[in-house]
Amino acid sequence: TLRRVDVMEAARDSDKNTVLRTLAAWLKPIQTALPNITLRNDIIGLLQLYAESDKEALLESRVGQVCMKLLNSPEETRDNKLRLRALCDRWFRIISGESDKGRPQDYK
């Protein structure tokens, strides 16, 4: 499986945009098939480490678009959809400049 230690070591030598772009490429469905569930679980977990990414990295990597495709897929698991929704909501607030005040951190 994908180990967080391996990715974190690679991330140390790369910028956020490169890491986000790489993770998005691994998550992107090929035609209509989703990547392996274990891989998706691991990568979504890694993306949660980048929940506070800067606006430029998020826009350039297009990771949000890939996550939205997974979020809208009927084949994605409920747990992953919850995690993806929280990530997409957080990233939307970063891009739009909205405040987190008054919003629960992990709502369902």
C-alpha cells in the first residue's frame, strides 16, 4: 500500500502544487473506472494532510475537480464521500476567501 512516510519524504522535496497534482492524477478515474478502493482511501487520507493548501496550489493542481468527480460517483463509498465533501468544502472556502467561522469542522 501507499505509505504516508514515502509520500511525506517526496513532499519534502517538492512543492505543494506538484504533490497535489500527483495525488490528483492517481485519483482520477480512467474512463469510467475508479481507482482501487485501497488506493483511493490512502490518497484521500493524504489529501487531508493538505487541507490547508494555498489557493494557487489548489487551482493549478485541479485536485478539487478530481475529488468532485469521485464525490459524485455512485460507486464511491459513503465514508470517502464524507471525507471528500469536507475537503472540497474546505478548499472552496480557501479559493473563495470565505471564513470558517460558525461552521463545524466535520459535519455530516
